[in-house]
Amino acid sequence: MCQFKSMVVTRERILYSTSHDSHRKLLDDAGIPDRDGSPDFVKVEIVPRDYSEAALKDLDSWAFKVDQPTTPDWWNAKWAESECREILKKIVVLPLVSWPGDLRVYGSAKFDALKSVGGYLYVYGSAKLDAPALKSVGGDLYVDGSAKLDALKSVGGELRVYVSAK
């Protein structure tokens, strides 16, 4: 499963989206075949250490990782990480008013200013989300923990509530 923030590095450019975190969709949109064994691209992710508001704000602490078993001969990890981090800083604008892509909450998280999530929003297990200003989720909303979403007006995809949601 792709994580925030997924990107694809090619020889010529870095592919990313502000509305999803799917390597497959990035490749499909660019018309690049996803060949097993010898890809001419590298799937990467820059992932927060956790999904607390403090960790999400500290972009420099996010982990850069390659999300495939092999890389092409031309691959330069140091250059790719630097370029991908610059893109990340452009799309994650602080304070967190809009989250570009998918958001997963595993612990307790409070986002006072967050108004929109571009992709899906998952609240897992015993997680607790308090997002009093959140008005819209662009994709699916799954709540398997607890969520206080007083301002929520729209969900662009499927809505599943497994436990309690306020």
C-alpha cells in the first residue's frame, strides 16, 4: 500500500499528485508501463515518523524510502531525496489547513486548522482524531477508532464507521 507522500522518480522528472498517493496511478497518468523486474523508474515515499500534528509539521524528520526491490543503474538516491523533499515542502503548507493526499491516523491527533483532506482519511483501531474545522475529505473516510469531525460536510468516496464517530 502506498503511503504519503508517494512519488515516482524517472530520468527526466519526478511524478507526484496532490490528490492521491498511488504509484500505479502516477505511472498510468504518465503513460509509463510498470514492468516487473527491470523498471526504468524508482517508486519512492517520504513518510512522517508518525501522524501526530508535531511530526507532520517537522518535514525534515520524515523518512525517505525506496518502495521497490531494485533500482536502475542511473539512480542517484542523494539527488532524488533532495528533489523529492523540495517538492514535499511545496505541497505540505504549514499550518496544516489542507492535507494534499491521503491521511492515516494511528494514535491521538488534533488538527485545529485542518479544513480538507485531498485523498482518503483513515482513523485506525484505537486512534483518536479531533479535527474541528475539517469540512471535506476528497476520497474515502474510514473510522475504526474515534473521530470528532464537527464541521464535516462532504466525503468524496465511501464512508465507513466501525466504532464511534462524533
